[in-house]
Amino acid sequence: MLKYPSMQNVLLIVQIIISAFLVVAIILQNRGGGLGSIFGGESAVYRSKRGVEKLLHYATIGLAVVFSVLSLSSVLLF
């Protein structure tokens, strides 16, 4: 039995963890109106992201980039 996991297993585990964080970050993003925007509510209001919303936006982009790099590296290396 191996004492240390192989690089492929470590890469797969890290990819699963990053994908879970990416799903949570996407779900937590607020679209503003919800179902109210279907019936004409707040669809023409443009506002800038501030505070936690901005941090969550950048975290989602960062997680997506890391996930893509991990996916490409796992395909190319193994």
C-alpha cells in the first residue's frame, strides 16, 4: 500500500474541492430582482458591485481560472 497518494489523486481531490467552492460561489451571487424582475421590477437599474458582492465576483472568476488550469493540467499530464 502506498504511503503517499500519487500526484494524479492529489490533483483530482484538489479539483473536486475547487469545483465545490465554485458551485457555492455561483449560487451565493445575488441577481437583484429574483422573480420580481420577470414582471418588470428593477430590470433597468444598473449598479456597481461593492463589498462582499465584489469580493464574491472576483473569487468566482479566480476559482473558475484555477479550475480550468487544473482540468487542463490533469488532461495534459495524465
